[in-house]
Amino acid sequence: MRIESGVATDVGRVREGNEDAFAIEPPLYAVADGMGGHRGGEVASQLALQTVVERFRAHQGSLAEQVQAANRAVYERSASDRKVTGMGTTLTAAVVSGDRAHLVHVGDSRAYLLRAGALRQLTDDHTLVNRMVKAGEISAREAAVHPHRNVILRALGQDPDVAIDEQDVGLIEGDRLLLCSDGLTVMVPEDQLQAILEATAGAPQEAAERLVRAANGAGGIDNITVLVLDVLEGEPPLADDGTPAVDEEAAAAAMGPPPSAEEPASLRSRRWFRWTAIALGVVLALAVGLAGLRTWLDSQWYVGVSNGHVAIFQGIPADLFGFELSHVAEETDIPAAEAMALPVYAELAKGINANSREDAAARVEQIRKDLRTAQHQRQATGAGS
């Protein structure tokens, strides 16, 4: 089988710069969505993909190991360069070899498979709202409009190690793979995604461009990057030297195939130690991840309701497996019911985001000011009647 690809990327209608990045290095295809401000996000996504591609070309480890190396590169750059401190990036990548694709994924970019009239999401969003949906706390419809739908729980560059989702997907002729940043999926519903993919059968470049236009037409609130891969009959194209353009050796290395029964005992032993080390690494990564989550939560602020009063909270207005992800930093004397009677603060109980403790305090003072203004208007109306 061979792959024909199309790609399109756009800054969107709101952002000033494009923090997305993509890589097409057959048989490797990847999309990354940077975070941490324009410069930080752009550096994170490009550095991550550059690291993956360089290691892929050099056959250095499996695709998952290449992504781990990208995570460390972003993390170390974030720690050493004040201009990009706190940056991170999502990454969704596929290595296609023969009749299967090996996927790795971190974050909320996505991979889809269109087959025989059915569109299926292959990846799992590493977001707070997706975890809440799985826990039965909110519905998928509520998640789409939740005020914290953009909170990502897992990304490259946030910790020295990162948990990576991996899976193999069998391919057949006629399949179409879609890799995309969330700038597409937050703007275009899945039924429209499928309609566009089906209407552009046999033209992956047109499909990518039409999907980007659809996202911009719906508002384009984020950067948009789309990679469309068509699975076709036939052999991969040949390189200039007459060899297959698809690097089968790199593909096999990236997929990390299981050891054969004929392996030497020494190699099997090394593999056993390797997997043991990986298991220990996962345990350590979970511990580090929890510490990182705590640090991140301590940097989040919002204004909400506590004991019937307007209050400043540190963290986010949600819970994780029964554990509250915020605590009251300051409870004011402002009655919450009076504040929520004003239309602009009707959603106060759900939390109003703030960029810092100072920003939260400023929002509280604005609530106090708006209440005084409303009271004066009511008094003036009463006196006039």
C-alpha cells in the first residue's frame, strides 16, 4: 500500500501567530499544537517535531522513545530560557508501514479514521473535561461549552517524562486518516468533518484545505492544522536512487516490533530489563506528574462562590475523582446572590477565570462596583417614580 497526503495550516481568525507545526517525513506524519504564548508555543511545537524527525531519520529508538526525547528537549528549553518558560505542546504522530499505522499521542490534538462511511476518533483527549465526561460528571454536550474545556492535563514539556498513548491501527485500501490540531475540532463538528472528508475522496490536499476553510468559517478562534492521509493500492513511490521512498527500516524501528522467538537470550534479557525500567519510569512519571499538576493548580485563579459570598479561589472549579482542585483563598462580604442577579455575573457559581491573584482581586472589586451602580440605579428609579 502507499500513502498520498495533503496538508494545510492557518493562523485562524483570532490569533496573531501560528503555534501549530506539522511534519511530513514519509512514513512519519505528525501534528503539534504549541502552548505558552505565541513565542513559547511556536518554539515548543517546532522543537518537538524537529527532535522527533531527526531521531526518526537516524533510526534512534521507537516512535514513543523519539517523542520522549522531544518531551525532554522542550522541558529543558523551557527551564533554561526565561522567554519560553512554561511552554508545552501536544503531539499526535503516525508511522505508516504496509497495512498498519502506529500512532503515538499526547494532548488534545486528534487522529481520526474514515472507513466505509464511518468516522472514528482514534485518540483520547488528555483534557480535564474529557476526564470529567468519562467519570460521568458532565455530558459530552456540556464538555463542548465548559469554561475549562481548554485545560490540558498532559502535554510535552511540562515534566521530565510524559505518559504517551500508543496504538496500532490496521489499514485497508480506501481508508483515510486525519491528524489535526484542536483548532479544527473545536470549530467543526464530527458530522461536518465526515461530510468534507467524503466529498473530497481521492483529493487529500483539497480535503485539508476545505477543512481549514470550514474552521475559519465557523470563527477560527485558534490555529488550525490538518493532515489528510489516503491509503491507496500499490507500492510506495521510489526515491531518486531507485529505493522505496518509504524508509521501512525506520518505520519498523519507530513501531518497536516485539522480539521474535529466535532472539538470542542476551537480547531477550536486555529487553526484559528495558521493559522493567520503563515500568519503573511510568511509576516515577505518575508521581512527577501529580507534583506538576499541583504546581500548575497553584498558578490558577478564579472568582466563585463560598458560603453564599463572592470569593477568590486558587486552582480550578472542578474535582478529580472526588478531590477538589481548588480552595478558597479569600472570602469577601459580597452576597453572591446579589452578584448573580446581575446578568454579567449569572455564571459566577461556575467560576470566572482570572490570570492571577491580583486579577481575581480586581474582578471582585469590579463586582462590588457594579453592585453599587445597580443599587444607585434602583434608587434613582424609585425616586423618579
